[in-house]
Amino acid sequence: MAPTHLADTLTVVRLSLHVAAATVWVGGQLVMAGLMRTVRTLGSDAPKKMAQAFGRLSWPAFWLLVVTGFWNFAESSPASATTSWSAVFGIKMLFVLIAGLGAWLHTKASTAKTRGMFAGIGMLATLVAMVLGVALAG
């Protein structure tokens, strides 16, 4: 059923911050993956510089996602949540943890192979967490 009223101001702020942060974290990873072939043609240090620049944007977005995610949880009446909603929420939090860990390990990896592996793990976990978040919205 479609809502019949507008969200209050604090809900608009909370959800807007969450969506904006997800746009940077999720969308940014997709854009970086799509640009990497071209970036490599700009010089051997270009991928590292691009990754560092992206990190300055993406990590604050990740932490904003975590904070607003807990805020969303607190506003969702978790005590009255169904068992399936609670299970999906727990699984989503596991994938958020895997996404952050994968992205962090990507930044620490010393070979192209391990960087690629951790980037893939982080991106896949990010996409799963996003889809589960949409499912939690009801």
C-alpha cells in the first residue's frame, strides 16, 4: 500500500543522508571499476592515486551509512519486527561487515591479484547489503 502522507523532517534528513552515502559508496565502487581500464592508461601510479582520492570520499560515506543504518534500525520499532525481518537484518549487517572488511583489505593488499579479489568480495557484499536493505524497507 502506498503511503498517504509525507515523512516528517527528521525522517527525510535520516533517509536522505543514508541514500546519499549509499550513492557514494555503492555507485562509486561501480564507477571506479568501470574506469579502471582507462585509469591504467594514464600511468602506473594513476590507479593508486584514483583509489586514494576515492577513499577520501568513500570511507566517510561508509561510516555515514553505518551511523544512519543504526538510526534507521532504531526508528523501525525492532521490538515488533517479524522473525524474518530480524533474520534479514542480521544477514544484512553481516554483509555490511564483509563489505567494509573487503574494501579495507583491498586497500592493504600488496598484489594486483589480492587487490582484485578483495575488491570483488567488497563489491559483491556491498550489493547484497543494498538489496537486503531495500527488502527491509517493506
